[in-house]
Amino acid sequence: METSSPTPRNGGQILVEALRRHACDTVYCVPGESYLPVLDALQGRDDIQTIVTRHEGAASNMADAYGKLTGRPGIAFVTRGPGATHAANGVHTAMQDSTPMVLFIGQIDTGIREREGFQEVDYRQMFGSLCKWATEIEDIARIPEIVNRAFSVAMSGRKGPVVVALPEDVLFGSAPVADLAPARISEAAADAQTVAEIGQALANAQRPLVIVGGTGWSPAACAALQQFVQRFNLPVAAGFRRQDLLDNRDPHYVGQLGLGISPALAERVRRADLLLVIGSRMSEVTSGSYALIQAPRPAQQLIHIHADANELNRVFRADIPLNATVAAAIQSLAQLAAPTGAPAWDDWAASARADYVQHNTPVPRAPQQSGVELSSVVAHLSRTLADDAILANGAGNYTVWVHRFFQYKQAGTELAPTNGAMGYGLPAAIAAKLARPQSTVVCFAGDGCLMMYPQELATAVQYNAAVIVIVVNNGMLGTIRMHQEREYPGRVSATALVNPDFVAFAQSFGAYAERVTSEQDFAAAFERAQTSGRAALLELCTDPAQITPSARLAAA
């Protein structure tokens, strides 16, 4: 219902009330004079928590992490110009990851536009291709309308980020503006005829493979997925950085399609005669650079289920496209009649699982390897952390160990950017710990990755977010060095790093910290970090030559 305010309010007050009506409980920001009325309207509220970060990129990454964890739009506020350009990092992540998010940006007064005023930027142009919708509120009376539309766009179809610019005169202005009820989101449902076609295609398959990914997966949808694949005994592979959608201990989980993919799983994708893709848009990484799953016409029969009709047949021509949310699709698939007798693919599914178990087993230390052997560290965490523990990471070769040797047990426990954004892990981990304080939250970061947003340790300490940061320190930008050695052997350029003393650095913020030089010492060090009750950092000194779990750099 609509209600009229009995007295005029300024734009900041109207905006914050609109956020409250959309169940916003947290905003991430770096304060700026361009949106002072919003900051004032947030002051003293106990229903909306304001988290002040030390960098706008961290604020947008935290909003992305919130969107991934809750399924609701993460909200960030940044100031105009430099604040907006810094925050673009998280917008790009949210777009490629299909994460619901709304970024609000302070803007110059409408009366001085197009004079290149102080920090002036045309945000419609700047963010036009980076988000689902970029706009500017030019009339105070339209604030509730625009906020409603922003939430609707962020949550509809393929979820994603929206950018809204807030001119100063609109925020400082005052008017008796009517509030709006929150936007109601319409979701695509599965039609019976297409679902029946899917059932027939499954009945005719010999080597099916389910691929899951995308967003919109509630715990109920993940539980229904598990029930569906158990009834049909279907092997399930996770799209890139979507490994938490099915308990990795489930005998139907067969690995991840992403960086460090198992060669056996890659071959299995090629040999499959039916791909049932649920929620994933099959990005470049998930599809193996469009080679494992060829574009535009896959060699395998393709059933593609996606919440956004615009995504179907955009890159891959599907034999059976189905426009439906993952929740609606799983509910409909669960009603299909299971095969009578043993499915034709029983041996296929069992061998796929056996390949995964072998690939997931920690590798032995190489004879010449020095420092911490990382697979045993990740495997230890996989065995000992609670099922609801959250792992966050950014980008770098260290993530290959995480994706290969950690088993995710619950939905909403993997926070990782599919666009490969360095620095994502620490802001995401802080947002996760604030949203789920009862869960253990671990951030994995390379030495190069951490140094993108290391100042956010101050944010963790300020808000008592007891995250545990594991820094994999090999003294170089490992991913680029690996590509460099392949393309230009022996010609190292621009990839060596001179790092700070990470232990002293973390301690300077008030965090617990220690250095680990052998995997035998890790378990005790991690326990000390946990029991410290505060933000903690463990620096793992690793061998720079061990570039992946199975490959070494001869030149190093």
C-alpha cells in the first residue's frame, strides 16, 4: 500500500525509508559529502546496520558477498567520481556472477551538469555495460519509484547489479513524498510440456551429466536437487565457483568445471551424450573456453534451464530450453517418474564419482618442494571445519588447491568471484562474518591478492568480525608467472613481489597473526587463530616453484 508522509522529508530520509521497506538490514559504504542526507538518515538506526569500509572497492565487494549469501540485493553507498570508479570493481563482479546488488552513488547538483564539475561523471554511460540498469534520480518525488524498480531489476530474471546516482539537490531537497510497498518479483515457472520432454530425453540417455550453477539457489532448492539426482542416480558437476550447491560428500557429486578441472572430468564432459544444465549460463571458464561445451552448437544434447529468457540460446543453442527459476525447475523435475530398474548410466555415474575422489585426495609433497604443502592444509580444513563454515577467496593459482581439495557441504558457503577479481576474499569474508557471526569464516588469499584490499583488516577489527585470513605467500603473482613461463620461458617480467611482514602488518591492526613454514604446524596455528576470538591472519610460506598441485616451475 502507499502512504503519504504528513510532513515533508528530505531525499535522504525518503531513500532510507524505501530501503527499509525492501527489508534492507545492512549497507556498506565509504562516507562522502555527496550523500550526507543519507548518512544522516541512517544515523542511530537499529534496523539498518551501516558498515564503513576503508575502500569503495571493498564496500561493493561486501555488497556482492551479501547478495550471494542472502539472495537479496546487497546495498552499497559511495561518493561521486573516484568513489564510483573504485566501486566499479564490485559491480563487474556482481554482473558476471549474477548477484543482486544496488550501488548508490552521490552525484553533483543537477543544475551544474555537463560543466565537468568537481568529480562529475555520467554514470549512465560509465556503468551502462557493467550492470543491468544504470540511472539517476532527477526528481525527489520519484525516489520510491526508482528504488522499487532498482530492486525489481536486480532480482528479476538473471539477477545482477543496478547503479543509481543521487544528485545533491535531490537528496537535500524536501517534499511530502508518498512511500511505496516493496516491489513484488515475478518468477518464471516450468511448463509441463517442456518438463515432459526433459523426462523423455533423460530416459533415452546413456551418459548424462548434470551441471549446476548460477544464482537463486535457496537451501530448499539445493535439498530438492539432492533428492532429484539421488532418485535418478545422476552425476552432478558444479559450474565455476558454484561448488556449494550440492554437498561434495554426496556420491553424485563429481567435481567442478573451472580452473584446475580434473582431466578425467573434462573428458567426461566431452563424452556425455546429454547435458542437463540448471541455472548456469556456462561461462567461458565453465565451458572450457567454449571447447568442452562448444558454442554455438554443443556436441552433446543440451537441456538448458535458466531464469532469464534472454540467456537461453544466447551463446549455446539448446535442444530443450526451459525458462524457469532453479527452484521451480527442480520442483518440476522432482515430479518426473524415475527409471524403472537400474538406469543405463549407473556405471557411468559410479566411475565419475571414483574419478572425483581420486582427484580430491591430497597429493604427496614433491621431493624438492620447500615450505608449506598446501593440499594437506586445505584437506585438514575440509575435514575439521563445521558444515556451515564459509570459505572466501579472490583470484590466483592458490585457488586451484582450494577448489580441488576442499569439500563444500552446504549452500552459501563458497564466496568466490567468477570474474576472477583479485582482492575479493577479505571484504567478502568480513561481510560473511557480520551476516553469519555463528559460522567460522576463512579467507584464502595469495600474497598479491591480499594486497589489493589489505586495509580492510581495520574494518574487520572495528566491527569485531573474527575472520581467519590464510595468506599463501610465494613472493610472486603466481598465475601470471605460470602463463609467462609457458609463453616466454625463462623471461620473467613484472611478476616478482616484495611483500611486507604480513604478521607484523596484521598485528598493527590489532589482529592475531603468526607465520607457518610447514604443514605439520598448521593445525595448531589455526586452532590458536580460532581461539583468539578476533580477526586473525596466518601467513603460509610456500614454494614459488610449486605453481599448481601437480606442476612445478623449472626456472624457479
